[in-house]
Amino acid sequence: MSRPAGGAAVLAAHCSHTHLFPGARVLVAGVEDPEAFAADPHPLALALSFTDGVVTEAEFVLDDDAGALLAVPAHTTDAGTDIPDHRWLVPGAAAAGGDVRLTIGRHAPA
């Protein structure tokens, strides 16, 4: 599995909802050359924020078997709901202005 390099910059990522689910969108700011990233993604370290104000760390990684994944550790929503850690498939990455838009798929196989 390909992970972000040690000391890699942590980029701001914004989820379109209070939690992730298939079809949710994550907008990643600060990716150098978003169009090149969309064509040939590479690992990223992220500070993932949700619409309820919760921020957690996350990693965009490349798995040899599953492909592109968003790995998100367990966290709690602002309403107090505990969300377990998940690895989400990311079937789509597209340039969106100066940012990258990730489309979230289903949970990755264990």
C-alpha cells in the first residue's frame, strides 16, 4: 500500500455532509496540479472536516488490490454519534477549479 511520505503536508479536505457514505463528496484544497492528480493520484495526508464542524485526520492511499482509498479513523460527530474507523473506496477523483473532488464509494474490503 502506498501511503503519504513522512513529513508530507497535511491538506484541508471538506466533506459535503456530517459523515461519509457512498456518493458523498470530499473537496481537497492545496493539491499541486489538480488535473494531473485526477489523472494519476498519489497518497495525501488530510485534515478532513465535516459540515458539523468536526475535523479528523485522514489519508488518501493507494492499495495494490483495492485501488484508491480514503482511510478515516474512528471519531465522534458533533451530535455525539460514534463513527468507527473505515476505509472507503474512492472510485472518482476530478479536478474542480483549483481543488480536487473525491467521490466516495462503498467500504473497502478488509
